[in-house]
Amino acid sequence: MLIRHWLAVVLIVTSTVIATGNGRAATPPVATAELAPAKDGARALQERLMAPCCWTQTLDVHESEVSTQLRAEIRARLARGEAPEAIEDDFAARFGERIRAVPKGKDPLKRVPVVVGLAMLASAVGLVLVLRRWARGRAEEPALRSEQRDAGGDDYDERLDDELRRLDG
């Protein structure tokens, strides 16, 4: 009965965590110097675009003349009120789809909550199975002990009694 109580508590806590979304990883604090570019969306857009000079790094970290010019263009276009998606699409038209660091419509971060939820669900099912096995094992344990006592306990008891009698005197 105690195991059922704990099992119910574990399931309630797990479902509450899943429902509230508190199982997501916390984001680390960001320095205030990094907040300024991200405030207007320039940093986020630069992270999604590759540097067209070498195609090895994104615009936000690459240091080249072309990257510097493109970062300035992004900031200017965002300041004029253009949507980040429109700027990204324009860059893709100018430089090809290769400029996108992540193909359009295939953001892997959208899958993270699904994967985490499935992993938590699988863990909860595994926990239920383990607790059931433990409960079943404890229920069968007293029966096994009594059978072992009945089967081989007499010989042992007799030898123990003989030895105790010898030691007593």
C-alpha cells in the first residue's frame, strides 16, 4: 500500500512538471552588453545567417569585411522597420539558400520540448515498472523464506543445537 502511495505522488509530480513546462532547461543569465544587439533582433538574425565569404561561421561571430558590411546592413534594415524574415529571405535570394544556417522551416529547437516530454514519459513508465517489480518481489519474499526454512532448516537447526550443547558443557 505504501508503494502505491509513493507511486501516485511520483506520477502527480511528473505530470505537474510536464504540464507547467518547468522541465525545460534554464537559460543562463546574459551579460548586459550582449542584450543590446539582441534587443532589436539583429543578433538573432545574424545567428541564422552564414558568412558568404567562407561559409564556415555565422555572421554574428565571423570577422571579415563582408560580414561586417552585412551586419551593418541588417542593423540598418531593421532600424527602417523591415521584418527579420524579409531580410533573411532577401539574403537567401542574393546569396542562395546556403546562407541560411538552419534551413527555412526546420528549426531543431522546436523539437526539444517534444523530445524532453517523451523522455520524461519513458522515465515515468520505467519507474512504474521497477516499482511494480519491487512490490511483487517483497510480496513473494516471506513465502520463499518459509519454504526455505521448511526444506533445509531442520538439518541446520540440529547441527546448531549440537554445537551449542557441546560449548555449554
